[in-house]
Amino acid sequence: MKKLLLTVSLLLAAGVTALAGTPTASEIIKNVQNNYNQTNDAVIQFTQTVVYPLSKISKTIKGTLYLKKGNKYRIETGDKVMVTDGKTSWIYMPGSKQVIIDNFRDDKNTVTPDKFLLDVPSDYFAVLLSTQKSDKGNVYTLRLTPKSDNSFIRSIKIVVNADWTVHSAEVSDMNDMRYTYIVDNLKTNSDLPDSEFEFTPPKGTQVVDLRQR
């Protein structure tokens, strides 16, 4: 009887230890945010997939995100270049040879990779969905739901690597659009120049300047 009780006690202790070793959703987010706070700039190669709700058609593109503290980012895909220096934003479409210039606005409801691939938004509730082991450590999947009832984003599912970097983010909005971003390669603190976040329209480009309206 004593041996049985001892065995049960050891199993229970092992279970408690295993649970104690699993971080909570809040701890995971805090670790990701601490990692982000130590990152001055980053270059992220990513794959974006958009699924349209009515037709169920999906579109996948490759892109590169250049990001620097101070609301500076540059997103390059095959059909579009989006640039901001934190004050002015440029959207350049080489196919139509047009660039739209506007004042920068930090709209939390816009779905762009700069918002999800390096940091975790703080204005969301988080739930840990699963923990999986990989050859580099545990991988965590979380579901985020906005704290505000006015958010256009319905939910975000993120996968966080063992080194507290974001591996992927799946964003669903109120129109049932689904955007999935997967990090293919990440390089941080490479001292990106500020000139990377400025844009000069190529010769022959039609310029639409909304700042003058």
C-alpha cells in the first residue's frame, strides 16, 4: 500500500512539474514583447495567403518586410510596394505606374504583416491553444481576440517559436477574409538606414497626393 501511494504521489508530482513548466499565454506574449523590445530593426521574408470568403479562392504571394522602430516599415511584394517613414506613407503599384502619397495613420484595423510578424498586439485577450515539441524547443499556438467591440479584426491565431519569435499569424476579419502570414526568414538588428523607409517615385509615375486634399 505504501509503495502504491508513493507511486501515485510521484506521478502527481511529475504532472504538476510538467504543468508548471508550460508558460501561460500571458507569459508567452510577454516574452515575445521583450524580444521585440530588444529589436531595433528587422528584415522578414514572408509568405502571405489571402482566402476570399464568397469564392473560397485563395491567393498566395511572397514578400519582404523591412521594419524599424518609430513606425518605419517597407513592404515589398510582386505587385505593390508600401513604405512609411512614420510621417508619410507611399503605396506604389508598378503595374499601373501609380503612387499614392498620404499622411501616415496607425490604423489598428488594417491587416498588414508589420503588425503581426514581430510583436504581439497588447490590446487582445490571449488563450493558449496548444504546445508542441520541435527539435528547437516548444512551439506555442495562441488565439487572440480583441478587447474592443469596435475592432474590425475578429481573431488572430499566432504560432510562437521557442526563441520567442512569431512563426506565423492567421488573421480573420468581420468580412470573413482570412490572411495568413508565415515567416520564411528573419534577420534582426542589421542597422537598416532611414533611407530604406523613404520612397522616390520612378520617372513617369502618376502621383496621387492625398495630403493636399
